[in-house]
Amino acid sequence: MARKTAFIVGNGSLENDLSGAIDSADFVMRFNEPNLADDKSGTRTDMLMLAASSKALHLRMADPAFLENAALKSAKILMLAYHPEVIRKYHPRPNLFQRLSGRRADWTTQAIELMGHAGKEIRIMPPQFYADGCAELGITANRMRKVFPSTGFLGICYALANFPASEWQISLCGFGWQGWKRHDWQNERVWVESKIASGLIGIAA
């Protein structure tokens, strides 16, 4: 029996048009504010993995155009990658001046309110999921306040945990392994390459 297809779509540019394959897949995951500028990744979204701990999310939620993103509008499930306990224990806290200007470490409540009113089912990954992700990357306890797994990495972990290779073909596209300086991009890329070598995931081209 043919395996089901799952696409994990990053926000980087694509060389080839994968919109047909992505929109016809059985499951599609995207991240934060999906990049649809080149029309090569379709719009289907079953799950949007969102970081509710960043200044970027605050700016997105303040922009009415955010909710008009076609992939976001089609998303069935909003998954918050970082549990509030994780944000409280490990993520950077704004300084006094940043707090006075409205900056926060945790935007979970605001994201739930906004996305709930937009009709999304909302889920939050448990703290142990985050701890397991850190362990996968070799991020030890004394480094967990300085280095943070990316939403993309956590999304891939979620797919591997929930979609067994015997039943699912998981493909990645749009990952550039660069961005926020506090993510360990090099080790995340090496980790993904090991999963590709073992046949657990593939790269869509």
C-alpha cells in the first residue's frame, strides 16, 4: 500500500514549483508567517507551527495583513512550539526599557486569543517535547538559556514522532538553516542530514 505524503515547508525560497505536490499531500506543516511570495509552495496548511516568544510575532499580530496570509487562513491547527513554562525558564527576558515599550517574552495568551477568534484549533507542545528536542541537538542544561531549537527543527521532530516511516513519506523543502543567532543552525542541519541518510525523511526537489 502506498504511503501517505507529508510536506514540512520552511520559509526559504524554492528552486522548483512544488505547489501541486504540496497542495495534494495528506499533511502539510508550515511555520510562523508562511512565505508564499514565489507561488511555488502552494497554500495547503494542516498545521502552522508558531513561536509565541518573539518580537516578530508581536509585530505580525499587530499587522492586519498577517491573518490574510493564504496558508495561515487555510491552517486547521495552530501549534505553539514553546510552552509558556519553557519560555519562562529558558528564553531571554526583555530589559526594563523594552518592557516599557511593550515588549514581552511570552505572547502565548495573545496568540491564543487572536488565532482562536480566527477559528483555529490551538495546541501547545508540552515542556518535555522541548527538552527532548534539546537533547537531540546535544544542548545541555547549562546551555538551554543561550541556545534554542528552531520552530522548524521542532516541527520536524513532531512529524517524525507522529508519522511512522512505514506509513508516511515525509519531505522537507524551503529550509535554509539560517536566521536568529540563538538557534544552532549547523547542528540542526547535521541532525536533519542524519535523518535523510537513515531514510526517515527526504528533500523535495
